[in-house]
Amino acid sequence: QVQLVESGGGLVQAGDSLRLSCTASGRTFLPYNIGWFRQALGEEREFVATINWRGTTRYNADSVKGRFTISRDKAKNTVYLQMNSLKPEDTAVYYCAADADLSTRPMDYDYWGQGTQVTVSS
């Protein structure tokens, strides 16, 4: 019904930047409410950032600390996560999810992408 595809991950050095993309397709009313989550090996899935259809955003300040920015391009059905000043602690699989209005809880999201790996080395 709804397909979400993440891209943009990779292997980078500490201090580098990455821009992740989440592109949605599959139904007439596209899921403009999008959340980003991440999950390190052996860890629980962690909320990163979310944006709703109006452009309102919410961040996990404890983990992001002003380094990440979420944005959207409705014409391209795409939500972005700009990640700056990356740290080894940011290493995880990053997932985008839909459709929940600014929720920080994975259980509230009905659709998930396959994830994209971000690895930050020191």
C-alpha cells in the first residue's frame, strides 16, 4: 500500500556529514507525516526526528543536540535528514516511517522503510 525507501547512508569519518532521503509512494494521499528512527546492533529503536504535513518538526535533543535537521520536498515525495558533525555513537541503521503526527513512538507508525546503514568511524 505504502512504500518507503531510504537512501544516503554510508561509511564516514567522525565530523563528516550525510544527507539521508526517504521517498514515499503507493497511495493517493501520500504519508506526509514522517519520522526518522535509528537502531544500533543489539539496541532498541531510538527516535531521531519527525516532521508533519505542515512542516512542524520535533527532535530527540538528547541524541541529536542540534546536529540534525529534518526537512521535506512534497513535490518529490521525499523527506530528508541532514546529519552534521557525525559521531561514532551515531552508527546505526536509520529508518523512516509513516504516518503519525509528530509521534516519537515507533508503535504509532504503520509503515517502515528497509533502513539505510550509517557507520561513523573515528
